[in-house]
Amino acid sequence: NLDKDLNVASVLRTHNAFCGLEFFWLGRKKFYRPGAVGTYIYETMRHVVDLPEALEKTQDYTWIGLDNVPGAISIKDFSWETEKPPLLIFGHEQGGLDFLPDLAYHCKHIVMIPQIGSVRSLNVAVASGIAMFDLCMKKGWM
């Protein structure tokens, strides 16, 4: 449920670059095609309106949330070893995973990207790129 259309499209482009299986987006927004520069043609995209529908349609995945919150596991130390394929869950631009009540509760792990600068968080497109790269490297897919 990102507010910025370009963020959803940018995450989709990153998803394509790292050969993700399925791309889900949750919320009321329609998909903004121009920002994806055609990558939507090659992707399996699924729109889900609310959390119950998301939980139903993603039962074959292990939810891994990404958010800079107390208690999160540093991505440096996270192994990505899960029973089912990992489904990376990114929160809202302003509120992170807390934008939707109970969203973080359904994540098996919450992973954070350590930062040394003065900002608290990264743009969702940047964070998704770092996470997907880390996943592919640690799994030996690259």
C-alpha cells in the first residue's frame, strides 16, 4: 500500500532483475505501468486488496518483513534459510510495516538493513534492491 506509484514500479523492476517468482502488491492502488518500463510484461503480478486475502494467496511462502525496528535481525546476519520460498514484505513509505495492523505479526522474521548515516530508513525501492541482492548472493544464485 505504497503511496508513491513509482515506488511500486521500481520494486517490480528490481524483482525482475533478481528473477523473483511472483510479485504481490497489497492495497487499494492500481499498478502504475510507466514506471516499470515494461518489466510487468515478464512478471507474475498479483494484486491483493487486504491482509486476509494476502495471507490466503501467499500460503506457499515464508513472510520476511524488512523494517528498521528494535529487535530486527541485521541483514548481515540473516541466512534466508526458510521452509518455503521467502516472500519479502516491505512496508509503507512513512510507517514501515506498522502501516497495517498485524502485518508484522505474520512475518516469520523481521530483517533490517544497517545504516550509518543520519536518516532512519531507505526508500522502498533501494531497500528491496539490497534485500534481493543479499538473498540471491547468500543462496548462491549469483
